[in-house]
Amino acid sequence: MRPHILIIALMAVGLSACASAPSVPLAKRLEGKTPDERQETLRRACLTEADWNLDQTAARQPINAQHRYRDSNTTRETSHLRALCREMADLPAIPRQTPIETKRRADLAEKCRRETDDHLDLRSKESAAHMVRVQEICEAMTGFDLPIQAN
């Protein structure tokens, strides 16, 4: 009886180590980073958020099919957000105050605002939180504040 309890306790400890840790806020992840490290962190966060919809759907698939599902399926939201992330990642890490770059950043901020408005689904708390994270990333990458969605 005792060995069974010990085995169960060890398995519980092992499984709790595998549990997902709470996500670190973006502002905390960007603290103390060089401009290039900051840009890379933002690029990765943006691409991760772009795939959020696929990750949610794939989670309903059997374990052995999840990776295959993510690779073979894409949505309009996912493809648009990935393209937007790539465009924003092409911006220089250190913003220059030239009129051309300022216009480019403003155009990308507007494009990001349109994407978040298009894909915002207020019926789902998870979807709304996802769009808030996308908005935060867009603001950090473009340097422009996006207006808060009012629906």
C-alpha cells in the first residue's frame, strides 16, 4: 500500500511540473532588452498571437493530430495577422523620425486597428483578450496608440 501512495505522489509532483506557467505580461518581457532583442521578442509574440486561433482549435483534436492540424489549416485571421506581423517586424528596431518611416508606422498601426476590429468577437472572453494582446503588440511595434474598440 505504501509504495502505491509514494508512486502516486511522485506522479502528481511530476505532472504538476508539466503544468503551464502563467504567462508573463509583454511589458515585463520587454524590460531591460536592447532594441534588437525587444524587436525579436515582439516579433515572436506577434506570430504566437497570430496562431492563437489555430492553437485553440487544435486543442480539441487528438494529441497525435494537433501538430498536423496546425500545419495544414489556416484561417483568414491567422494569415492576415501573420502577414501584419512580418510587415511590422521589417520596421527598424530603433525608430527614425523621418516622414516616410513615420507614415509607414502610422499605416501599419491603422492596418492593425482594422484587423483587430474585424476579428474582435465580444461573445468570447478568450477572443477579446486575444485581440487586446494583439493590440498591445501592435502599439509596441509601431509606436502608435490604437484607439480602444467600442462595440
